[in-house]
Amino acid sequence: MNMKKAAYLALIALFILSLFVSGCVDQKITDSQDKNITPWKSLEDSPLRIFGPDDRFEFHHLNDNIPPRDEIRPIRKDPETFIEDMITRSETTALQIEDGINELEARGKDVEKLRGLLEDYEQAIERARENQKLAYETEPVTQINKRYYLTQSLQELDEANRILKEIFEELKLINPGSVELDLTDSLSANGKGTAILSGNLSIDLYVVNGMIAISDYKNDMKIVIDGDHVSSTVLREGHKVSLYKEFNGYANISGSNLAVMIKGNNISFSSTGQGAVMMSGNGTYNYSTIDGQTEQEQWMKPLGKR
């Protein structure tokens, strides 16, 4: 099969493509250390970081909770809130993934590996929750003990995040709908649902009564709109996001480091460049390579909604 599946989850790319940098944690804890917990930087690219508390782990076409919302306080400023938020989101996500696995199994898909990964994910979350509790219950209650257990909780969340990425990769294989574009490739699609495009891209689109959200990380975006819309700008993790709601018409968008979400009941788009695309809902797409080969595939089918 010539189609190139995305090397990493295209979902993660929405609004955070260049926002976070993976790294390692300094695990040393001393009395002279800053009172905040040392951040686990690899957690900062978690898929959960792009959602509000009520958003799903995937972009369900019926979900009207649209990122971005700058609701998560940076870990350096408020680590305890960050930890509680991430554990709670992870617990909710585990339940949603279980629903999705059950639905895939009902469709006749092989979900044995997914169930094993989900079990590992749930265990890591449980350990994170237990360490969080120990931070406030271990006698004597000191800042050193508190920082120690909260750091352990972060470590387990880091492990849960690693497993979550594996889950998403497995979901992509079972439930297609994501593509990685090379510079010489092109993609055209139409359908009902949500499309997420990220990278160095040129995009032509048509939307009927839909919504477009764009993050321009290099500040070199060019956009031409021919249609009606209501525009606004919000901040997400310190980055500006342009929103175009009630969109009816055409648009051409290009830039060297974009994250674009297109959402609606009737959307069509074509894209060239280098990046990743994910489509969720009811639709089809055609993927073409420079040698003239073209393949048609279906969008990812939205999993059940808890």
C-alpha cells in the first residue's frame, strides 16, 4: 500500500505542532530547589494537552467543544493543579478508549493489542493517582515528601502519555483516516466531520456552515477568503489561534508551520506540501504521489460517545 500513514498521531499536531519540545526531567530534589515541581517536559506533548476538560480524546463529528481554550495552567506555575488535571483527563480518556475498543470489536476488528495497551495505561494512571495521594498523606507532611511523591506522580503520567501515543498509533492502523504528506504528494477530500492538517502546507477548501481554526507558528501564513464568516482570535498556550465560525465559502491557506482544523457537515479540501492530515467522520479522500499513483480511502469512523 503506497499511502503513508502518519509517523505520529496527527491529532496531537492540532495547535501544538511546535508548541512543546520533548525533553527529560531533572529528578533531583533538594531543600534549596524551587518550591514548584520540576516539569516533566515529555508530558507537554500529551494528546490530552489540547483539550478542554469536556473534550474527547478524538475529534468526534458531533462534538461542539472546540479547542482552543487556555484552561490548563503551565506546570511551572501551578504543578499541583496540572497533575490533578492530567490525572482526571487521563481517567476520563481511559473510559472513552474502552468504549471505542468495544465498538471496534463489535465491528469485527482485532483489538487484543489495544486491550493490553489500555490495561497498561489504566495501571499507570492508578499509580499516578496513588502517588498524588501520598504527597498529602505521608507522615510527616513536609515539602520534601510532597515534592517527592508529586514528582513520582508526574513520572507515572509520563509513562501513561507514552502508552497513550501507542494506543493512538494502533487505532490509526485499525481505523484509517490519517496520512503523511511529502512535498511531492497531494490530497483531496470531502465529507462530513473534522479534518486536521498540520505542517508546511497549501490548502484550498470549501465549507458550508462550518468552522475553521488556524494556528500560524511561523507568522508567515497567507489566507484568502471568499465567503461569509464570523472571525475572532483567542490565545491557546500563549499562541494566537484564528477562528472563523459560521463559515460559508472558499478559502486558500498557506504557511510553513500551520495547524488547521476544518469542521462541518459539508467540507471539501485539497492540500499539497509536507505535513500530516487526519480526517474523522463520514467522507472519502484521494491520495496521489508524484509517480501518478492514486488511492482512495475512507475517513476515520468516529468511535462511540460516552
